[in-house]
Amino acid sequence: MALKLIALDDQDLSIISAHVQDAVMKVSDLEYLPAAKRFVLTMNRFVWEARSGFLRQHNERRQSVLHFDRVLGA
């Protein structure tokens, strides 16, 4: 199941922050697209929304994309 979130205010942004707090990424996966005024980063994030038991054996990470629009410089 794909998780799609959008942030329109500070409260929304805090929810997205919680979902990506343990993400790992490479600097080479950061990309600024000046023509689109967009900053994009690809990451492998921990799947916090997955239901798990107390003794869950396998932690799951999923490749995810986070982007910011209306970016004027990076």
C-alpha cells in the first residue's frame, strides 16, 4: 500500500517529519530542479505505519520520494 501525504501547514509537516525521521539517503539522491522550482530527495524510510507485534523480527524500509515545491534556490 502506497502512503501519500501532503503538508499544507506546520501540523501537517510534523506528521511527514515523523514518517521520515529514520530515513537514510545519499547526497547524490538530492536533486534541485530550478525550472520546476522543486527540490526532490529519494530515501529509504522506516515503515512506521506498518502494523507490528512487540517481537517483530524484520524492520521494513521502503524507497520513498519527498519533494518540496516553490523552491527558489538550493
